[in-house]
Amino acid sequence: MASRTISVKDIYNLFPNNRIMDTLPLIKVELIVEISFETFGQVKYKDENGRPWIKEFSGSKWTKELYFRELGEVSFSVFVNNQNLKEGRYLKLIKKVDNEIIDQAEFQLSGEKLFEGWFKLG
């Protein structure tokens, strides 16, 4: 009985590499938080699979990129700490879809509370 060897070329030929992919292009969604001063807080959102997340951040800006096959409702909320009770400061929430601003909201911080609460976009 003769033994047959399989080469790497034989395995490679089993998988067609010139087939057109029939998948939809992914939709890029950016969630952006801009704050007019350095602080820390939390961001609540749902990912591509619908799983809820709460992420902590520090600084004056936070960004998250998500990629969806079909664009549904994408919303997020931000909880901000105003430990120095700064007045006249603002918080801006931005949602971009494929590098185009779709939704944007700006909130004025009161400066009377240490924790300003949840601000929501979408």
C-alpha cells in the first residue's frame, strides 16, 4: 500500500482565496466625552453584542470606537465628579457614525455638588 503525503500547497488549495465576501461593511461608531477640566468619572454604554459596560476614566476626554453590522440605537451616559466644585464648566457628549457627527449634547455643570450625576446622550 502506497502512502500519500499531503503538502501545504494541497491544504492551501482547499480554501478558495478569490471568492467575493458577501458580508456587510462594518459601521464605525465613536462615543466621545469632552469635559472642560481634568476630572474622573464613569461611562455607561452597550457594546456591539448588546452587553452593558461601565468604564472609569480620568482626564478631560474619553473616546470609544465600536463596530456594528447593523446600526441600531446607540446611547451612552456619563457620570462626572466635580470634586473642586468648579462653576461654569461644561460636559460635551458626541456620537459619530462613520466619522460624521450624528448626535451631540452639551451640559452645563452646576458647581454645587461633588457628583453631578448621569448625563445621557441618545
